[in-house]
Amino acid sequence: MPYLIRDKSKLHYRVIGNGSKVLLAFHGYGQSSLYYHPMEQALGSDYTIYAFDLFFHGGSRLHKDNMPLTKEFLKEMIGHFLEKYKIDRFSVMGFSMGGKFALTLIEQMPGRVEELYLIAPDGIKTSFWYNIATYPGWMQQLFKRTVVKPQPFFKFLQVLHKYNLAHKSLIRFANYQMDSTAKRLRVYRSWIGFRDLNFDIRMIVRLLNNYKIPVTMFLGEYDEIISPKRVSVFMDALDKGELIVLKTGHSNLIQDVAELLHKRKSLNL
């Protein structure tokens, strides 16, 4: 798998499809670029998809000297990638946590983006419990100890479950992402590494409208992490925005979106 190295940090990516247009794709938390393979059938003849491993996932590594990840450093790495392949204009797709990377490119280089595809994206508005599972900043020192001694955290989840204080799917998500030392370490490193990827959503809306970038948002009807209600204000503010809600949850959205796009393509042929 090809990769970029910048200041000791490494960004892996895989190439999917062979279309004339370029799509940069960023996966969700706990995944890798491999999750974008279903998009080959749907988009591979129209786009060459460069799917990146997020830092701390797959083969990508963020060196301690570059932590936390800044938007400027991410822009520099992607700029280096675009220069390598002589790419001027491109589209962007981001799922879940990958939405933060997609929104960073909108903020840092809006004049080069042709289209934006957001699949239940983080970075606009996420659920409180998802933030606890992936960005536990307010309890950083406690969480650091949880990496090696997770019992109190799991007892906390049991209390949430017992008193119905969080949706079952969110509790399952937290349990799954914390059930090994390696996963807990990834959660901790991701929070430290990505804590500066925050956005002024009004500014993002202005950029999208000023540069006339069409936005397609895909959400799951049963998704408790990124629900249609949480992003409705964002979508309503866009001049060129389409919201598509699928009858699914959060985890399988990339696969479901790929199937939908493939069906649409078949109907147009």
C-alpha cells in the first residue's frame, strides 16, 4: 500500500477504481481504508478513489512531534499528496470520524474541492455518548488510567444500561471500542491526536455556499450517533445540499451508501 511520510508521520492510502475524476475518502473510527472497497463498483468507473487510513488506524502513524494533529499539518500532507499525483481539483468523502478530515479540507482548500459527500459525519454535531467513547477530554487523566485498568469504565456502562441513560447501540459501540488494551489505547491516542479538529460550522456553510460546492449527506434512520435531527440546521443552510436517509444504523453506512449509489448508476445506464 502506498504512503506519504512527512516529519516522521506516515499516511497510508489505497487506490480504488480508475475513473477520470478524483475522490479523497476518509473512513470512520476503528476502521481502515479497506472499508471503502464497496465504493469501487458504485463509483470506480467515474472516480479514482484515494482512501486514506486515518492516523492511529491501518498503516498510518502520527509522530509525537506532530501531536495533536493540526489542520495546517493535514493540509500540508494532503498538499504533498496532490502535488505527487499532479491533482488540481478533487472531491471529498468522509464517514463518521473521517468527516473531521473532510471538513478540514473544506476549511483549508475550498477552491480545489468539486463535491463533498458526508456519511454520518463527525465534526458537525455528534451525540454526547459518542464523544465520551471517542473524545474523552474532560476526563483525560482518568481515561489514561482506563487504558490499563478498564473495570470502572465498564461498570459505568452497566449503570447507563441499567437506568436507560444511553441508547443500547451507543453502549454496544463503547463496549466494542474499549474491549482490549490496543483499542483503548487507540481511543486515547485519537482523542489526543484529533482534539484540535474543531470547526466553526457557520464558516463551513459560508465556504460551501461561496464556492458553490454541492454537498450530499447520507444518514441512517436508526443511527443514534449522528441523527438527521442533529444536522438538519447545517443542511438547511446550504444552497446546494441533498440529504438522503437510509433505513440503517451507523456501522454499515458505507456499504449501504455504496449499494444505493450502484443502484442509481444502474438505473441511469
